[in-house]
Amino acid sequence: MNDTLAPSARAEGDALASAVAKVKRHVLPLFVIMFIVNYLDRVNIGFVRPHLESDLGISAAAFGFGAGLFFIGYALFEVPSNMLLQKVGARLWLTRIMFTWGLVATAMAFVQTETQFYVLRFLLGVAEAGFFPGVIYYFTRWLPAAERGKAIAIFLSGSALASLISGPLAGALMQIQGLGLHGWQWMLFIEGMASVTLCFFVFFWLDSKPHDAKWLSKAEQDALVDTIDREQREREAVGAVKVSSWSLLKDRQIVLFCLIYFCIQLTIYAATFWLPSIIKRMGDLNDLQVGFFNSIPWLISILAMYAFAAGSARWKFQQAWVAGALLIAAIGMFMSTTGGPVFAFVAVCFAAIGFKSASSLFWPIPQGYLDARIAAAVIALINSVGNLGGFVAPTTFGLLEQQTGSIQGGLYGLAVTSVLAAIAIFFVRTRPKGVPADPLKAPSALGQTH
């Protein structure tokens, strides 16, 4: 019997491997491009801030508040968007998300007043809400569990690529003039319309279910669906745990995770929205030159992230690696206040090594602590709280610049919060209470109360 089943099992395994490879080739490049376009439409206003002030009279405080309003809209509508995604399907809902955020991003080119700026930034957050979980949900219906982590890592690489190209691209597009529009308007219009155009390709390229995919053979479709369904039954057999955000926040460790990640995101979003303005003070630079300078810290940070990841894999003490990265961020932010604009830029480049590495090094810690059955819910909560840094950082920096004429106080604040987060990371647990370091000697973490 075993001899009879073995060839069948091998054939099913070959079909599954072939299906997974095809799904990755068919879907992942598109999702990476979608993420790049998404990121560009989210952060491109950082490059037009001087033009918003000179052409429209939008003050530093108004810019900071408007930049942050995106994250309020995103947070408020994340859950409703996720619920609708489950009902209508990821393919249709991802197309809708991309179409609406593209329209709002395009409309940003024609903003005339502070109120319009506020409304459109808020609506951009509403439109984008659900994009990231929508992609993750798509992966759960198309890839076995063992393949999803790799796919998500590739998908997230879109953010790194977008950080590199956003500056040069924005600078190049802002050189366009004509039809009564300024260069900054052309940049916003073109990048917004790119999303609108791409959404039509997304609708026709993606399939709702594996059995709808004509580019998969029948054997590949069956192997993929059978594997994913079997994994789902196994999860249901273990039992599901339904939790609310309020119940999760009763766990002090989870609260600590949220606060640490919030501190990390504060620095990242402060740099994202205010770095072009810091660069502009370095000299008589045009938009294209500012764009190229803007890509330098992000390139350095990407190289540093890989180096830190390799180091933490070899010398395992995750809290120390995160703390070290946060201290680098703190030193860089503090040093950026002690010299001229060029020195400040170099200091921010140094800080970027820290805050981007800290962001990636942080996640294995809560993942090691959490019960597998609530991990997804807690990670979503930590990410949501962290994203609020995208509201607090630009809003605070804008108010500081308008009231004092300088963002120096904000840079000091970022240095202090990074130091506090570096200290706090040593108070978190990397595994549930009572579970020893050796997993072979550890009882199952399932069923523990946090």
C-alpha cells in the first residue's frame, strides 16, 4: 500500500511545489509594485512642503497636522475595510482600495486651502485602509503557511525600494511645467494617476480563487486548495481564540510592546516627512537634488538592516540588538541639533541606521512571546498603535517649527524617546512566562493566559 501511495504523494508534492512557484511569479511582483506606488502616494507630500507654503500659504503646523491626519483616517477605517474585504473578496476589494486612493492622491494636486489639504489627507488614509491586511489575506488563500512568511518579506521589500526611489522620482517629476500647473502639482497628479491606471491591471491580473486561475493546471489548483484547507482544519481543531483590543491591553507586556514600537515609528515618520526640509537647508538645491540626497539615508539604512539581521542571527540576544539600534538612532538625532544643515543631514543618515534596524529587529521579540492563536491580533494591535506615530511626529514637528522657527526641540524629543525605548526593551519577555529557553524542554505555550 505504501508503494502505491508513495508515487501519488510525490505527485501531489510536486504539483504543490509547482503551484507555489507559479503563484509567487504571478502575484508577488505585482504586489511589490502596488506597495511601492502605495508608499509614494502616502509620503510624497514631504517633498512639496516648501511649495505648499510658498504657493498656497500652508504653514508648517498645518502641514504637519495634515500629514498626520492620514494615519487617523487609516486607523479608524482599518477594521471596517477588513470586514468588507472578507465579504466581497480580496481581488475586488484591493482594486477598489487602489482606485480610491489613486483618485484622492490625484486630487491632492489641486488643493488650494488648508481645509482641503486636511480633508484629502484624511480621505487618503480612509481609502488606503485595508490594503496591507488585504494582501496578507490574499496570501492566506493562495499560499501554504510555510510559504507566507517569505512572501510577506518580499512584499514588504516594496517599502524599502520606495524609500530609495521616492526622492529622485519626485524631484524629476517636479521639473515638469505647463498647462497652468506647478511642478509639485504635476508630481502629485502623475503619481496619483499611476495608481488609478495600475488598479485596472490589478483587477484583470488577479484571480479570486486558485480554481479560477487558468495559469495553474488542475492538479496544481487541487494541490494548493487541498493543502490550504487541510491547514485551516488543523487550526480549527486546535481551537480559535477571539480577543478584543481592550482585553489584549490588560497584558503589561503587550502594552510595553506597543509603546516601544510607537517610539520607533515616531522617529521613522519624523524623518520621512521632515527630511526633505532638512536637506533643503543645506544650500541652494533644486527639487531633483533634494530628491537624490533624500535617498541616501534610506540606502544606508537598508544595508544596515541586513548587517544587523545577520549579526542578531549569529549572536543571539535580541533585546541588546534592538537597544543598540535605538541608541544609534538617539545619538544621531541628538547630534543633528549640534551643527549646521550639512552636519544635521549626516547625523540623520547615522540615525537611520538605528531606527530602521530597530524596526525590523523588534518583531521577533513579540512573536516569540505571543501565544500562536492570538499572535495575528496582537501584531495588528502593535502595528496600529505604532502607526499613530505617523500622526504625532509630523504634527508635533509642524507646531514646533511654527512656534519656535526650529524643529530642534522635536529632535531632542526623538532622542529621548529612543533612549527610553532602548531601556524598556530589556523589560519585555521573549517567551511566555514559565517557558524555558530550550524549546525542547518547554511545555506547549498554547492555552496560556497573557
